[in-house]
Amino acid sequence: MVWMVISAFKPTSIEIIEHPWALPSQWTLGNFTEAWSRAGIGKTAMNSVIVTGGTLAATLGAASFAAYGLSRLVFPGRDRLYILLLLGLIMPIEAYLIPLYEQFRVVPYLGGYLNDSRLALILIYSGLGMPLAIYVLRAFMVGLPTSLDESATIDGCGPLGVFFWIILPLSRPALATIGIFTALSAWNEFLVAVLFIREPEIQPLTLGLQSFFGERNTDYHLLIAALSMIVLPMFALYALFSRQIVSGLTAGAVKE
Amino acid sequence: MGFFPLIAVILFVVLPALVVLWRAVRMTRTYGAFERRVRRELWGYMFVFPAYLFFVFIILIPTFGTFWLSFKVPLGQFAIEFRHGLGNYVTVMRDPNVHEAFLNNTFYLFATLIVEVLVGLIMAIILADDRRGFHFFRLLFFTPMMLSMVIVSLLWKFILRSEGGLLSHTLNAVGLSSLADTPWMAHPTFTLPTICLISGWIYAGFYLILFHAAIRRIPPSLLESARLDGCNEFQLNRHVTLPLMKDVSIVCVLICATGAFKAFDLFYVMSPSGANHTEMVATYLVKQILDYDDPYYGSTIAVLMTVVVFALSLIITAFQKRTDRLEF
């Protein structure tokens, strides 16, 4: 990766191929600006940010609700429902991609159809991330002491109140973990995006990269500059939250 | 598809909702009033409802759709759908490419168990302490997970290029030029193991994080008392740490094994075009859809793949129940 970032400063692609380990002969920022305009990174990055943000909100919201219901509230069929939701963990995405596409193609949306929209990507990524999110969040919430919500109930909280004032603040580490994993997969996803998105205006970053693969030659120096720009935000995010990730996976961190 | 989604919506959304409501009404009659207990149950369903909707529309209904499609074949150039019964399944069973793909997948499964789970476990044990540099290393090993598959494949293509690639360049520089000409990606014998290694490079960090979280959960008092009893570091790991991590290990094996049969993107972007020896079930499936324009046969393969993954996870979870869980 370090190699990638350093190589991004090299002026031509020939230099990258012939002297891969050497430092750049002259450090240049030109690649970054050129790559930026060529791939329309400003626009595609905006799309990626919208999609990733929407996915994060939908996944964290729905999954934390469900995890609370599945871990704290008692209702018939609860455990069977949980196992059903976990089935999503082992289902391969390729196994249901075609009907999924057909299903989105028949829904009209904003003058076009739902398959060619950012909303479709948000919905699909959320659906795909949901089982893992529920699994981790539920494991975490089961570990939280029940005496806390009992006392809150005595103080007059309903299920919603307990959820928002007690459980949600305590599950912050688990939420951070799931947030990171969800954001990573939405940011990097390629297969669904390439199949669903036709309109160049709403392409996410991973599709924007394709403009670097010319018919005859690939502009490696631009490509590498663009790759560096894609990787760095996620790396920064992970470096910020990495301690939270481990504590989020350590279920039941709160002791009575 | 026709009326299929409508039937599915009635089956998975309307029907369960009616059952829940009916139960609530009946309970209200029995207990006389819209009582606390009824309200509590309804809250439970309401909390799970949004996630359930996502699950039904994104995963469950399309899965049944695939099952539906797998019984059809395209008829002529107008692709009129035609009920074909079990014909596709007979073809799948006789298709030598499918056999090859399943064999490759099995090889990949065992290879990834070693280069991903085992390596991740060993790294987690080595990097278990909270020393200063170790946090940085854990961060470093997790980095490949953050890269998109497109980026990973591009990087490795740079590294493995036969002329002027990073690897052959380096091997030449240190005097191992006989090794430098190994056709890592071009020769049938090398391609699959090479991709397995790359896969290990990507995912070992992920298992490292999972195992690390498990190690952190072990109460320090246990390790303390084992040390007082005269354990050395090796015995400590063998007799205390590993048995306590059985649960997590089985989850990891489950993720790895089911993931191995789902493997797609790495192989799709890395394998040289037209190569058969790296064909995976998933890549063969997608090729059926994109290249041969036969989504019905693809769906049949998908159903087969789902059945295998399902059976595999049943076996592994059964193993989990048999091992007695250690409480701590």
C-alpha cells in the first residue's frame, strides 16, 4: 500500500513498470488532479458517500431495532425468527441476483426504474448487511445486564424508552463495529453496482475506475493515483475506530 | 416471474401479520382487556419488522425466485420461458465443468481454512498482548480487508507480472532469478494455489480481529492462576486459551467454509480469461448468465450451491452443539 501511495507521485507509467521499487524521479501532484478530473472522482465519490451513508443509516437503524426485539422482548416464534434472519448470513449473493434484478426493474421510480438508482444500491446493501449486523448487535445486547432495563421500566419507561435511553447508548461499541464493516462493504462493492447502474451520473467510485482501462493501454500512473484516493478515506476511518471494533466484538463489555 | 412476487408477499408479510393480529385479538378476549402482555408481544414484532422487511424483499423472495427459474429453459431466440421440469438438474449432474468447479471449490475451502483461519489464529495468539507496536500490526494486517477486490486484483497483477512485475524484479535483485520466471498466474498448476495465498493475505486479518476479540474476553484471572500453577507460555495457550476459544473458532470455520463456496469476485477478476482450472461454482454460474445468456441453467447451479452451503453449515453447527460449552 505504501508502495502504491509513493508510486502515485511518479510522472509516467513507464517509470512505474521499469523501476518499481525506485523512488519517483520527481515528485508530482499532477497525477492526482488529472485522475480526479478523468474519472470524475468528485461526482462518483459523492455518489459513493451518499450510498454508503444511506446504507449505514438503514442498516444500523433497522438492525439495532431488530436486535433489541430479539434479545430483550419476549414473543412467540422469536428464536425461530432469529434463525430465519441468520439464514441470510450463509446465502450466497449470486444465488438470488437475477430475481433481485427483475424485482427492482419493474418498480417505477423518479421517471425511470428502481434498478438504476442510488436508492436501489442502498436498499440492497442494507439487506445484505442486515444478518451480520443483527448477529453482532444481538450478541452484544444479550450481554448487557437486564437489571438496567428493569429499573428503567419501574421508573416508567416503555420498550421504546428503554431502547433509546438505555440499550442504544450502551451498545455504542457494537454499533461502531457494525458501522465500519457496513461502510467498508458498501464503499467497495462492485458486482451489484456493475449490474444495476447504467446511468453514468450516479455511478459509485468503483465503477468510475473503469475509465482508466483504455482499449490498448492502461494509464498506470493515473490509476494508482486514483486508487490511493479511494483507499485513504476508509483507512482513516478504520484507524480512528479500530479500538472500538475490538471492544464491539467483545460481547458483554458492561459489567454490573 | 409473473405473479410470483405477489404470492411471496402474501405468504411472508400479510399472512404472518394476520396470524400475529389474530393471536393478539384472541388473547385480549381471553384476558378481558388489551392487556400488558399483549402489548409487549406486539412491541416485539414491531421492533423486528423493518429488518424483517429488508430480509424478505432482498434475500428471501429472490431466493425463491431462483428456485422457480431453475425449472425453465430458454426457447429459441425470443427466450420464451418454458416449463422444463427437472431437465436442468439432470444437465447439472452430468456437466463436467460443474464437477471441476466443485472440486476446485473444495480445494479452496481447505486451503483457506489453513491460510486464513489458522494463520489468523496464530497471529492473534502472537499479537495478543497490549504492547505498543502490536496495535499497529493488527491495524496493518487488517488493511487488505479494506481494499476493494478491484484494487486488490490490480495490485497483485502488478506484483505478479511476468516481465517487470514487483515479485520477479525483487527475486532477480536478490539473485533468485531461476524462481523469477515462475508463471504464477499463467500456468495451470500455480494459478489456484496463488489465488488461495492472495485470499489468505486478504482475509487472515479479519480472522485475526475476531480471534483477538475472543482472547480479550478471557478473564485475566484465569491466565493469572494458570501462570501461578507453573504454566509456560506454550502450555498456557494450549490448555487455557485455545479451549476457551472453541466457540469463536467454530464460528470462524463456519464463516470461512460457507464463504469458500461463495467465493466469486477474487476469482472473477484474477483468473486469466478462458482458464478452466480456476473455475469456481460462483464464477461458472455468473458466466452462464453473462456469457451464455442462460439464467435458468445459472439458477439451477445456484440452487445446487445453496443446498451445499446449507448442508455444510448444518454439519458445522451440529458440531458446535456437541462440544460442551465452557462457561466463564
